[in-house]
Amino acid sequence: MEDDDIRGVVEVLKSGWITTGPKCAAFEQAFAAYVGAPHACALTSATAGMHCMLLALGLKPGDEVITSSMTWVSTVNMIEITGAKPVFVDIDPQTLMISAADVERAITPRTRVIIPIHFAGAPVDLDPFRALAAKHKLHLIEDAAHAAGTEYKGRRIGSPGTSIFSFHPIKNMTTAEGGMVCTDDAALFDRVKRLKFHGLAKDAWDRYSKKGAAAPMEVVEPGFKYNFTDLQASLGLTQLAKLDAFNARRAELAKLYDELFRDVLEFSTIKEPSWPHKHTRHLYIVFLDLERTGLTRDEFLGELKTRNIGTGVHFKAAHLHAYYQQTGRYPRGSLPQTEWASERLFSLPLFPKMTEGDVRDVVAAIKDVIATRRSKA
Ligand SMILES: Cc1ncc(COP(=O)(O)O)c(C=O)c1O
């Protein structure tokens, strides 16, 4: 957070309108223009966006949605909450993403939606997914929580099609909490917009602003209270203006990590996709060689913590969470590559305000854990 972010929020606080209002509209417009989408709807989180989206698509019990288990579990939870069944295909352990070819093998007459996940700042190979969705008449919804600014074949994620972005604090730009549904489907957009605010035909700003002053409050279907606020939207506008610079700085830091890890045999790093893309380095993910270190990933992260290095696990495979294990639908061993990665991966600190010295400190701490372990072995 910099002075412009703080100033913007203070201005909104003094403006007399703090909830969904003119700043939200401006942020939606600016984000839509940035990704090239005809429609954008801001809401409280990407999770809320996925919830509204799946209901807007009319998902119901018995339907199947094909996705990846290597994701933040919210993607999967939202499918489950509609009563539909999440169906997982295994990932490529190099990129942590699923392929259209594997998805095609999992399609059944009950399949309705495919949700690929753009991972860590890289895009999935979208063309085969688009072709597959068209061939089987399925909806393609891109989980773009990691992909603000990511490009696929020279075009930003967010258009064409339907994508859902997250502005949670660890994302490349943040609004404290928040999400954005971008789509070129006007009917889907109207439905998501309605579902995010009680199912009302108009939202609060539409009613209070001059253009909608006389509009009555009319619930046309039951909906949620997932609306975004002008306080968050102000952050969205100032952060969006800096997103490309943030992403460029992340790329520099990631390159330095790459160089410093070249001689560390106990690690491998997530690989770049082979298709044309622009990576935004949302996460810097490494895999720990458990055999070589003789430590579990969690033991290794504990050692790093005692050296003041914070890390993240992105992600524990969704199907291994207690709830999904209890369903009995996803036995351990059913997604070998996802489970392999889930046991070994972790994310290193990476944010634009990091200095090169910070990166070197992280790598030094990691090398110290390894050296200490070797000396005990
Ligand atoms: C892949 C993925 N999808 C969805 C989400 C949900 O985003 P939000 O926290 O905005 O609901 C996240 C958040 O971490 C994520 O990583």
C-alpha cells in the first residue's frame, strides 16, 4: 500500500458514499478495459464470483464440473455447494495445470462446465480448452484468481470468454478482499450482477443515482449480499494503475531466485508453459526433494520459520481435505501427480517491495537448512 492507495480510500471515506457506487462502476470499467472484456462485475471475492457464476449457469445436483484439484479449495467448494459434482483430472506436475486432452477423457453426459485454473501467473493452454468446450457444448469458466495481467498468445486473460479474478491481499493487485467476473456473455453478466445483490433488478447505486432514482426495489430471484464497496474499488483503481509495474518487479525477483537456485539440488522449480504467454509471477513455487533432504515439506517449512522466513503452500490438493476425503469419492492415489506435488510444493516470499537483499536472505536461509541437515546426516 502506497500513498496513492491510502489517499484514494480517505477521499472515498470523505465523499459521502462508501458502499457500491461510482468508484465500483469506475473500477469495473477500468478493469474491463484492461483485460479487453465487454462486461465486468466486481464482488466481494473470487469465491463469490464463482458461486454466482455456477448458479447463473443453472448448475444442479447430478451435474458434473471438471476441474483441477491443485487449487485453492474454494473453486471446488462452490461446485459442491450447488449440488453438482466436482470431477478432477490430474495435473502436469511441471506446470501444475490440467490439459484439455485429459479433460476430454473425463467428459460424461452429465458434464456441464470445465474450470481450468491459470496457475501462479501462467495461463493454461486456452485454445484446446475453447475447442473442447465448443465441440461438447460445455461452459468454459476460467479461474483467473492468479492471472491479473497474465497473457496467452499476446492477449490478456479475461477476454474472450468468462474469467474470474481475485484481489485477495496475496494477489498481484489487491482490494483487501475482492473479485471480478469478466465475460463477453451479456445474459450471464446480468444474472451474476443480480445474484450478487439479493436478486434485485437494480443495485443501491442504480437506485440512488440520478438515472435510477425512481426505480422500485424488485427482487426477481433470491440472491446474495456479495456487493463490492467504493472503499475497495478505490484501492482497485490505484492498484490496477500499478499492476504492470508490480508484475515487472515480480519478474525481476523471480529471475534472481532462478539464478540463485541453479545449484541447489534439493529443489526443482515449477516450469514455464511451452505455449506463448506472459507470466506475471504470482507465486514462486518450488518442489522439495524429500528423499535428498530427508525432511518432509512441513518440517522444512518449520525450519525456515525459525529462520524468520514465511512461506505458503499453494496448494494442498483440494480432494485431500477432510471433507472431500469423507465423501469417499476421491480416494488417495486417484490423482498421483496432484498428490505428488501437494506433498512437496511450497511458495517463497515474492512481492514488489522485496529487495534483492531480501531474496538473497531467503535463499541463504534455505541453503542453511540444507547444510545443517547434511551435517547431521
Ligand atoms: C486458484 C484460486 N481460485 C480461487 C481463489 C479464491 O479467491 P478469493 O480469495 O478472492 O475468493 C483463490 C484464492 O486464493 C485461488 O488461488
